Amino acid sequence: DQQVKQNSPSLSVQEGRISILNCDYTNSMFDYFLWYKKYPAEGPTFLISISSIKDKNEDGRFTVFLNKSAKHLSLHIVPSQPGDSAVYFCAANGRNAGNMLTFGGGTRLMVKP
Amino acid sequence: GAGVSQSPRYKVAKRGQDVALRCDPISGHVSLFWYQQALGQGPEFLTYFQNEAQLDKSGLPSDRFFAERPEGSVSTLKIQRTQQEDSAVYLCASSLAFGSTGANVLTFGAGSRLTVL
């Protein structure tokens, strides 16, 4: 039973354009949602998070949007840069959901120069 | 240390061998987590320590998997009688605290890639 799903295994965008990565979840007990970025041969690194009581959080080029009624969140990267090419993981945790980070399967983003 | 350090980075084992994977968390980090990441998938929770206490081991796939953190700092994940399905990257992560509120932001190590032949 996958509680956090990333249905697109890969995404390719042109440098300078917007990248939109999507994530769906099933457990309504999640309180926080996080995005991690992973380069090859490195561990995931934290990028941005959002509380379930908010619908948007912005940090520089990165914005996360949360639609609780649809159990859907997305990460927008504007403008995309070649250095953004990595695998992006959506994750979630919640007090009444074990509070461990539960990860999606990841989306590989390729930003072409 | 500056980050979470894991060793070995790569391990090849013959089926049936025992392996031990080590994790050095960030100094002072109370919480330590182990995750398993199979090829093409996201990390899956294995077990969690708060200091030396193993508070959750619900993700360990079988009794061949054992983790310890005897002095509340370095942790070892041991896999006995390895099987091919154990082939994965094993990620260790730590955090300063693990409270009941807030986003659970973890700092991950680079992982130990285990290949069982």
C-alpha cells in the first residue's frame, strides 16, 4: 500500500522553463510534506517543506503547492537550471501516521541546456 | 562530523554471507534512522533509534536484519545470511531531535550499496 505516489518516473524540461513535479498521497493523517533532491551516489538532501495547514510555501526558485482536498502536492522550479537535474522525492510525516518519513518513488528531472 | 558518514560505500556479498553496515551520524543528533532503497524506488523505512533506544523496528523485512546503536552515536545495521532480494542501497539519516510536531527533516548519508550475488 503506497501512501505517497509520484506517478511520473521522469520529466524533461528546457533550461529557463518551469519544472512541475507532482505527488499524490492517500493518508489524510500526514501533517507535513517534504521534497528531497538526490544526485547520483549521494544521499537525499532536504529542499523544501509545507505544513498541511498551508497551501503554498516558497523558497527562492522553489515553490510547493498543497491541495488537501485532492491529496495532491506539486513542486515548481522556476527558472529551471541544468544543475537541478536530479531525482526528486516527495515525502510526508504525521503525528498520527507513525511520524516517520514516508517517501514516494521519485521523479527524475532532466533540465536540458 | 560535518555530515552523516556511512561505510562501506559499496559491498558485494555472496548469498548466505553476513554483512555489517556502519553509520556515523552528525555529532549530537539524537535520532537515527535506517532506510532501504531498492533500484528505481524511494527509500523505505527500516528502523529508528532515539539515543541508544531502538523505538521502532517495524520496517525490518525479516529477522535476518538487526540494528544497534549501543552508545547512542554510531549505529550498525547487520544482515545475516544475505539473499539476493537484500540488494539495495541502505541509507542512514539523523536529526537533532524527533519531536511529535514539525516536519521530520532528516540529514542523509550517501548510503551503502549492497549487492548480493
